[in-house]
Amino acid sequence: MGSSSSHHKKHHQQTRVKKNVHWTPENAEPPASPGKPQLLPDSPHSDRDVFTIRWEPPEYDGGTPVLGYLVEHRRTGSPYWVRASPHMVEDTELMLSGLEPGWRYQFRITAENAVGFSEPGPLSEPLTVTYQRSPAAAPSFIRALHDTTALEDEKVEFTVQVEGIPTPKVSWYKDGFEMFSNRRQRIVTDNDISTLIIHQAALMDEGEIKCTATNRAGHAITKARLRLEAPPTIRLPKQYEDGLLFEMGEIIKLKVSVAGMPPPTARWLHNGEPLTSGGRYEITHSDKYLSLRINDARRGDRGEYQAHGVNSLGEDMASFLVTVTDRPLPPGKAKGVMTLGVQE
């Protein structure tokens, strides 16, 4: 078992247990469990195998002051807990040394008052003692990612806070591909906090956002899903801008793109009147497109066509003209010729 001693440092605020308790209230009970032990990252020890752990006192002392703390450690995977200090620890910090290099250790703290012992507190993150006898703690996320829903063109931020010794390297990923700072997005990492900023979120930014933290003691991952909402947008093909020309009897095929989240409800209108599937009309609406097929084009099919989309955030409409002309007569069957223009 490694040797250890309690250590008081002026620049850390500690909680020292109260002594000289002369009586115990009748309704007193064992204290609540102490907090999770944390490894102090900047312990100013000359020996590299010496380090300090700290924990929070119980939120409830059981009605009588806490007398001390039992600090125990075990090798990861072992069921056996060993005292880290031969005596009860009065402070909420303990300086440790002498742990075997190459093993991973966990710590737990139990509080004692005049009535008895608390339940052991939560286990610490695994601590690795390297052959260089410098301690290392695997990364863990103090602040993890959470699913986020945002509006298109808004700024979106994801922030994590990570602990670990040595300081973990933080990386960001979108759908499995690593992300880097560019004109659309920026990654800012300052000490233990890292933030991913998407300046103007677009629908293509939807997907899984993942953050990883890595050091020589281990690896940690946190994930979230980014969902974007946007009002409907109807986009016409470029050739629709000057209108479309069909001959009588032809099949009229119209197709526009529809975007938005939640997915818009979309419909076709002809000269302001809604169209429905049936007879010569066939309307289809997929995730990205709204289509209209009109069989056996007739003169009455000419006019203005509108594609309309609506969702909870708004609506959009785009319109264009369709012209239906007579079919040219076959050669040799013309009954007359009309010339339009200026006569001499």
C-alpha cells in the first residue's frame, strides 16, 4: 500500500472537520456521502509520483459534525478497497504518493460523524500512474453535448468542458468527418472549455455533432444531434423564368424544388385555383420536389401555375407561365397561309 499524508495548501479552500464534540442529538444520523474525488492538476510537488486529491464535504452532516474522512483506493477491476491513509483525514484534501506505476487506480471517500459512517461517495475517474511516475487521469466531460434545434441562418454554438491529466486534446466532428475553423465555422478552445461556433447554420449542417477528448490515459466522447428549422423555400428551374411552351396533346411535366423544416405542405395552383390528382392530373410531392404531370395538353391548361409551400414558420410561392399552342399541320394539308407584318 502506498504511503500518504494530509496536506494543507493556502491557495485551496478546504473544509476542516470540527473537533471537541461533547454531545450528540437524539435525532442524529450518519452523514450523507461526500463528493466525488478530483485530482488537482497543478499540485506543486517536486516528486513526480506525488499528487493531491480533493473532494466536497457531505451536503448533510447527519445533525452532528463530521469527525473525519476515510479515503480508500483500489486498482481498476479489483473488488478490494485499501486505505490510502492510516488515519482518518480531517481535511477535504489528501496528498498521496507511492502508488505502483503502470496501474490504474480509483478512489472513494466515506465520511464519519459521532453516529457512524456514511455510504461511500461516488468513485473518482480512473487515475493512471505511469512508469515515469507522473499521474494521469483519463478525460471526462464535465459539460457534455445536448441535442439542439436552431433556425436556419442563425448562429449555433456547442460548448463542452473537459477534465483530464495531462490536458486532453479536443477534436470536433460532423457526421464522422473532423471539423476545422473556416469562414462558416470556428472552433475556440481555452483551457478546459471548447466551443464550436457555426456562424450561419444551413440545412446541410444538420446531423451528428461529436466532440472527443484524448490524452495518454484514455479517450472520451460526447455526441449530440443538430436539427434546423426553416420556412419553406420554392425554387424554379432557370428555364421556367421565361415561361414554358407546350403543344396540344403533349404531356406537360412540371417540377420545382421545395425546402423547409418542418417539411412543408406543398400544392399546385392553376390561375389561382388549387389542383388535385385525378383525371389528367398527377401530383407527387417528395422530400425535395413538387411535381405535376398533365396528360393530353389542352388550350385550357395554359396560364399561370403556382407552387405553394407552407409550414409552421411561414410560406412561400413561386409562379410561372405555361403556353399551349396548336400542333403544326402535316405538310401538304395546309388550307391557307396568313402572313403577319407590314405590306408594301
